Amino acid sequence: MKEEEKIFAGKLFDCRIKELRDVKHKAHELCRKFNNMDEYDEARLPLVKEFIGSIGEKYYFQGPIQFNYGSHTFIGENFLANFNLLVMDDGKVFIGDNVMFGPNVSILCTNHPLIADERIRMEYEDGHVSMSEFAGEIHIEDDVWLAANVTVIDGVTIGKGAVVGAGSVVTRDIPAGWLAVGVPAKPIRKITEKDSKMHLL
């Protein structure tokens, strides 16, 4: 089994093996190129399609951005990310349509064993010592808004239309249509018509 296949099978994998470093290097270099370009440069946004798993036709990244693999992230239509997006997409990240990310959002689809010997001293037959990881998927459904400085941990689903308040850390599923806040993030109430701001038009 290849190292990338181990990721998707939910197994421990070695994040430093060359097979994976080569995939990550492509994303890292294209992110670096993206971040060094003027935001009005018409060649800037299309760079994302060179490393991302898939993305809709309409999207915007303010930048800077940093994807770890890129090819493990799948984004729907009409996506918006503000400043400083970090996506550690060791595992697969699925983002629906009409999703908005505020500044400094971190999507952390990766994890390490808590026991040090399992994390940094696992030896392969050839004597190579691994840096062990494992990764569950992240699912962010349609119409979700993650406000500034939100962190999402692997293995969670954020339901359709949910909003996660600024500074929250999402460690468990958030139900569709709910506002969640805190560390760890907890659903505090349903979003209703009383939340409408149409009167501000």
C-alpha cells in the first residue's frame, strides 16, 4: 500500500516520505507563487486550479494561502476565503457551495499519535524513522460561514448553513443551520428569520 493510500484508508502514515513530499512540494511552490503575485494579476487565481483537487468556476482567495497537499481538497461553487487561509489537507477536505471563510481560518485535516514512540520513533524495515500521522476527513457543507480565526480539526462535519463564530475551535460536528461558538465550539442556537439584516438595506 502506498503512503497516500494509507492516508485515505485511515492508517498511520509517514508524512516525510518522498512520495508525499513531492505532492506537497507542488502545492507549496504554487502557493508561494500565488502569494507573491499582485491581487489584480489575472494569472493569480487560476494558479489554484493547478494544485487543488477540484473547485468551482467562481471562487476568490484574498491570500496569502497555504495548502499542504492541495490535491486532497475539493471545493464547490462560489467560494470565498479572506486573508491567511491555512489548509492542512493531509486527509480529504470537502467544502460545499457558497462557503465563506473569514481571515486566519485554519483547516487542520491531520493529526499525530499522543504517545511519543508512536509519533516520532516508529522504524521501518530499512531503519527509516517515521513522523507518524493519521487523518480523518473534514466536511464543510453548503452555505457555511467560518468567521475570523476559526480552527477546524479533522474528523468533523459542519452542517449546511451553519455559522461558526470568531476564534472558535471546531472539534465536533456542528448541526445544519446552527450558530456555534467557543473553544471547543458548541452549538448555541438555531439561526432564524430574527437574525435577518434586510432592514439595513
